[in-house]
Amino acid sequence: MSYRVLYREWRPQRFNEVVGQQHIVRTLLNALTTGHLAHAYLFCGPRGTGKTSVARLLAKALNCQQPDDVEPCDACDSCQKIANGTALDIIEIDGASNRGIDEVRELREKIRYVPAESRYKVYIIDEVHMLTKEAFNGLLKTLEEPPAHVVFIMATTEPHKLPETILSRCQRFDFRRIGLNDIIVHMQKVIDALSPPREVDASALELIAAKAEGGMRDALALLDQALAFAEGRVEVDDIEAILGLVGEEGLEQLVGFLADGDVAGLLQELNSLFRQGKDSRQLAGELVAYFRDLLLCRTCRRPGDVLDRNREAVERLQQLAQRFSSDQLTRILGRIASTEAEMKWSPQPQILLEVALVDLAAPGPVTPPPDAEMRAASRTATPSARPAGKSASRSTSVVAGDNPEAQPNPVEGGQAAAASLDQLLDGWEKVLAMVRQKSPLTHALLDGARPLEIQGRRVVIGYRHAFHRDKMGESGNRQLLETAIGSQFGGEWIVQGELLEDGKKQKTGEDDPIVRKAIEVVGADLVDIID
């Protein structure tokens, strides 16, 4: 083929062409200058950061016939053969396909022979962590005391999988992810050298660099694909189309619906994106990264210093981040991140993402009104009044379950009920329908559940299974049911769970003297009793 892809065409041929690994280049050049060369090197780091390229550069420097100081000349016969992959004494081994003890025995047999045409015989073992335990054991002695004419260079993305006996025999170099600006500058250099010349938008270069995640090879491969995709100037829309991304505009719309509590708009936008062929797992990953940036904008004084974005993008993020509190952003980020992990194993990942986003958007705006925050602060600062016979200084639940301190004080049973049990039973299907609309998972927990009794605005719900009762006791599920009941009958409600036995309410043990004494001593509101 006459055309060579960019990442091969622009592979560094001299040490001064290596991008983003100055700490390693400096060490190797000093070692070459002073002659303090090791017999075994271990290059560790993420993919596409230059491990194999630097290994070949070191092999060229060791065997160059006309070095420029210690830099390889890249012009002599030895340098040319190494660059073309035809040098007899530079042996590159794929650890994934030559991982057994037989291959290591063959290597040990050949290693004693002197180089055919070079000063050093260099073995470059890529993905060395793929070798078997037996192969590592067979390599130990040779690696510790190889012949004077042999140098080992091993590369891996997972150094933790190497035995300590191997690590202790090597000089280790850790390759870093290449910085965003370094990748952009290098890509611009590549673009300027193209013939015929091409134009790439600056925002497109930023997106390519961001998606490369510190790997120059990935960045150049994506740039190559973008140049083939676009007919003229490469725009950011072209990169989003290639990668199947939702993009900044689509993410801003989704986050806006989430901040407004607009469930209908949120679902419509999600449906539109999925109809366009967007992948739900990809979208979840984009949302995680986007909310991470929003959190940094909300909490950092100078987010531009920590975000790999231009000034205009940071300003837009800051404006959107003001619609959330830092706690809300943390909660949203954690929920979407956990959903993304669950989606990897789910046969219906799209539904999981929709349920999570709808749950985060409901029942109202994510940003609480200022008066609600003031009321919450007031409840925290001022202890609420307790019924007679209970301590006003401390409130403790008798057992693990709903936290009464986090709930509004219920209307006591002696006061007028907000609705009768018959009314609640008649409207129960409508309540379940509202829960199902907000969260199908929560609705599934209410299978077979029904109201048992009402005391003021406290309603006791009976469940068939303890698991369902316990899961509905979690704040998110419980609040969703309380909101649905309030929407149907008005006001604020408190839900308490009980376990059904043969269709009847199971005894709670409230008459137990230990339970009564515990309530009397610690002043707790009875939530649940578990043997």
C-alpha cells in the first residue's frame, strides 16, 4: 500500500521527536552518554503512549553507526533497517502469542549467539504480562545475567501482573498519559505537513485529544479517520458523528431537563437520541464525564485550571452548574456512574438509563427553592417537640429502617385522618400507576403490597416479602410512594412498612416490654421491629 496511516508515518525516529515523555527520554539519553546502560528495561504505561516507539529508539541508539552525540542518526544502514523492521538483531516478540515455556526455551537457545550485523542483540517483548508462570520462571536466570551483547526491553500495560522476581531484575520506566495540549500541538503539526493541505477546526482537535485519553496513537488514528470522513474542513460535528457521541448541545439539553424536573421533555429527548442510533452505554459514559465537569465547576474556584476545555466551554458549564448544589451533583454523578456499571451486564441497558434519569428528575426540580433550604436548615438547628414521656434531646430508631429524624413529624393517630382506608384502597391503583410512571423498579417492589391502616397522615403498607419491605424503606423508594399518595390525596404523607402473613398484618411486637422500655428510655418513634 502506498498510503501509510498517520500513527505509523509519524512514529518518532529520534528521541527529540517523542511527545510527552521527557522524563524517560532524559534518563535514557543520560544513560547513553555515560554508558550506564542496564541489561533489562521494563516500559509500563497506557496504550499509545510510546512504549514500543521508545524501545525501537533505544535499539537504534545502541546500534547506530554514525550517532549524533547519542541520538541515532536515522540515516545509517542499521537505523534504516530497524526503522523498516528488517534488522536481524532486533527481535520483537508478541507476549500474547508467544507466551509458553517452549518459546522461552527457544529464546534461551538463540540468545547465546553473537549479533549477526549489530553491536547489540535487542529483544523487545511486547505485552510481557501475558507470559505464563512457567515462561517467567524459565526467563528468570537469562534475564538476570544475559550475555554482554544482549539487551531486553519489555513493554506492558499491566505491570501489576508481572512477578516480583521479574520486576526486581529490570529498570522500570512508567510512561504517562500525554497531555491534552501536547496532543493538540502534535496533531496540528501533522495537519500542517499534509499534502494536499487540510483544515481541521480547533474544537474538533480538542474533542479528538479528549477522546484519545492520553494516547497519541489513538489521537492520530481518529484524526486519520476524520480526514477521510470529511469532504472539506473537519468540524466537531464530524468527530461526534464518527464516534456516535451525543455532543455538548445534546448533553446540555438533557441536563437542563433534569434541572427543571421536566420528565416528559427528558424522555422525549432520550427517545430522539436513541432513534438516531445513539448507544445508551456511550450516553451514560458521556453523562458521567459531563457531570464530573459540572461538579468541578461548582466546587473549584478556578475550574479552567483543572478542566481540559476552552474558556467558552468552561463558562457554559459554570452557568449550568449554578442550577445545582454540589451535593446534588455528587448524588447525580454517583447514581449515573453506578447505573453505567449495571448497564454492562443488563440485557436492556437503555431502560436502566431511562429509569435512573427519570428518578433523578422526579418529582420536581432538582434545585430546591430557597425557602425549602431554609426550612431544612431550621429543622436541623431546632429540635422538634416530642410527645410526653419521650426525651427531647435524642431520637433513636428502635431498629434499622426509616430514619424518623429525616421525616416530618407525623400527625398523631388521635387527630383527624387525611383520608380513610377505604378511600386509599379505592385510589391505590392510581397511586401505583403514578409510581410506575416515575420508576418501574420501585413499582415492582409494590407487587402485592396494599394499605393496612391509616393514622392521620401515616399510612401502614403491608408487603408480602421482607425484601420488598426493606427496599421500600430506602429513602428514594419511600419518598416516591409518599409523593404519589400526596398527589392523589393531598398533603404530605409518611409511609411505614409491615410484613403480611397469610394476608394479615404480622404482629410487630409493640407490646413487648423490652420494646416499650426502649421507646421510653431513648425517646424514639417506633418505625419497625425485627427479631
